[in-house]
Amino acid sequence: MRVLVVEDHAELAQSVARVLRREGMAVDVVHDGLDALERTSVVDYDVVVLDRDLPGVHGDEVCRKLAEQPLQARVLMLTASGTIAHRVEGFSLGADDYLPKPFAYAELVARIRALARRSQPALPPVLVRGDLRLDPAQRVASRAGERLPLTPKEFAVLEYLLAAQGRVVSAEELLERVWDEATDPFTTTVKATINRLRPKLGNPPVIETIPRGGYRI
């Protein structure tokens, strides 16, 4: 899942990014509205976490512009005001959800996951392929009833491959959807993660490499 955090308070932005990355999300961070509009014009995000009171271009205008574009990204608006009037105004601008500050990180994560599900074609709540089972909400993956000891990034790769439902996923697509902008696109990061994931999944192998194509379950 690719998430953009737009928050002018640098410490809060980095704190949110750390929490989301621990949950296996790929997170980019910007601190003003102009950068947010530039970033969303070149990167397909699943969710944009948007602070309302931004310098440069106000969060309201960012939200309005995002709503006018044919993007898959869902917008979760953050604000210091939690009044009903402000929430209604946020929704009228095109926000998909609204979370007042201060907020619990657990609720933020849950809302982002719920919005991400809405930005994609409908999938079952639990992804199953043979004896392989992955529960995105509980962050648990198992095979033949045995829980798999996956890192957040390994879990995210497996989740993306399972969600593809047999479609071949290129290394470039995995890099874009599972890793953030800090990752060097010319590294072997995807291949290395797949190579660590395969033995954890056990036998018979479930991840197939398609020459010059990518990977699929």
C-alpha cells in the first residue's frame, strides 16, 4: 500500500510515517500543499493523509483539486478541529474520511486500511491460496495452519501478490506499491525480499518467477 502523508509539523509527520511503515506501508512525506499536488501528479497513491492547515496551498484546496482528478487515491483529512461543521465541510471538499487531532495511531492505521480497500477492486477480507492464508486486518499470515514469521515488508509483498489473484506482478510494480521514494529503483531490493520470503513460505513453492515478467502466486 502506498501512502502520502501531508503534514507541515515535521515531527508529527515523521512519527506517523514510522508507525505506518511498521505496518508494512510504503510512505512518502511532504510538508506543504504544493508538494502534495506535485507528488500526486506523478505517483499513484492508495491513500493521502492530508492535514488541513497547510502552508503554500491550503489543505482544503489540495483536497478539492484531488477530488477533481481521476485518481484512485482516497483522502483522509486531519484537522485540529473535530466539530461537526468542520467535518461536513471537509466531506463537501471531497475528503473520504475525517480524523480530528489528537488521534490514536491505531485508529489512524485502521482508517487508512479501510480507505485503501475502497480504492481497489473488492477483495475478500482474508486472502487464501491453497493452504496459504493471509489476514490483512490481523496482520497474520499462515500456511497449513502454521503462522509465518514475516517481516512487515515480506508481509506486504505477499499481500500484494495474493491480492493480484494470479496476475503476474513486475518487480517495478512491487517496488512502486510496496516501497517508498527513499528506495533506489536500481537496487535488487525486490529480488532480495522475494528470496528471503520464499523459504519462509515452505514447500511446495508458491511464488513463481516469470522470466522477463515478474512474480505471481
